[in-house]
Amino acid sequence: MDGEESYEFVIVSLTGQTWHFEASNSDERESWVLAIESQIFASLQSCESSKNKSRMGSQSDAVAIQSIRNMRGNGFCVDCDTP
């Protein structure tokens, strides 16, 4: 990959689980990073309120899944090519 800029990034959880991402360009990478940061923030907020934790967690999960599905290029599974 001589001379090419890489648009890859890795997320590592506290448990050591890793997720590898690759974007087509820097704008797409930035969109991914912002979406992921937003979901981390939402997750942290939902942990603050034990009274509403289950309701907020469900909403947060739904928002996270939808935001990932809405990202360009995520209309099909990369492994099996299903929608």
C-alpha cells in the first residue's frame, strides 16, 4: 500500500474484543468514528440511570443498529451478501 492513505481503524473493548473497520475515504472514516462515539456516549448515559436502564438500553441498541445499517455500504452482509 505504498503511497496510499489507510482509512482503517480498530476498536478494542475493555474485555479485549476487537472490531476492524475500513472506510473508503477520510470523510467516511470520520462518519464512522462519530457514529461509534455517539453510541458509546449513549451507552454510558444509559448506565447512569438504573431506573430507566432497560428501556434506555433497548432504545440505544435500536438506534445503534439503525445508524450502522444506514451507513453507506452496509446494505448487505460482507460475509454472506444477504441484506
